[in-house]
Amino acid sequence: EKPMKQSINKTNLIYETANAIQGLTQKDAQIIINVFLKKMKEHFKCDETIRLAGFGTFEVKEYPERTGINPNTKKSIVIPAQKRVKFKAASNILE
């Protein structure tokens, strides 16, 4: 039987970060993580790629408008163009 997959949320990440660095409070860890996420969003808004060595690359990709099908009505719908952040993990991320 496979073990259940676990996930971590922002609160857990803040807690684990504070515990991993001696003298760092949870409040300080929260500030650091919030600033990090805010800076990432700012760079994404400028369509910039973020490369974190040993972790991966975040890239803003533009997807063109396309036609899709509403699964409930089976009618064609237009899915508008949109930007999404694509993540490609570093080859050694699981080491």
C-alpha cells in the first residue's frame, strides 16, 4: 500500500523555516516568505524568468486564445488568451 502524499501550506512553511534557523522567529520567517513571494509576483508581472539554482525555473508563458468545449452543455466556447507561470524543476531537485 502506498503511503498517503502529504502537502505543506504557507503556515507550515513559515513554522519550519523559523525552526530551521536558530534565532529566527515565526514572525520574521513570515516576513521573509511574504517578501520572497511578493518579489516573485513583481517579476512575473514583468514577464521575467526566475531561475533558482538547484530548485528550478519559473517562466511566464503566454497561451493564445483557443476554442474549447463546455463539458456540461457540449457547446463550443472561446477560452481567452492568458498568461500562466510554468515551473520546470531542476534535474537534481530530489537529491
